[in-house]
Amino acid sequence: MTFSQIFHFILKELSAGNLLQNIGVYTLLVLLAWIVIIQFKQQDAKYRTR
């Protein structure tokens, strides 16, 4: 799945309006964002140590 496919899937899930589903989707989004931020911080730390 490409990023745009994932994005469209998330939008479709959110527009379904099922609150419990939305909580799951939001949790996934937060986890994904957290992982991405950690990756960037690790890369940033690598560049600083050089």
C-alpha cells in the first residue's frame, strides 16, 4: 500500500462515523506519527555525533 492509499483508507474509515473504529484509527495514526518522530530523532542524533 502506498501512502496515498493508506490516507484514503483512513479518510474512508473516518467518514464511516463509527466511533469505536475511529478510536482505533486515531490510535494507529498516533502510533505511526510517534514511530516517524523517533526515526527522525535517531537520524538527527546520528548527524550530530559526526
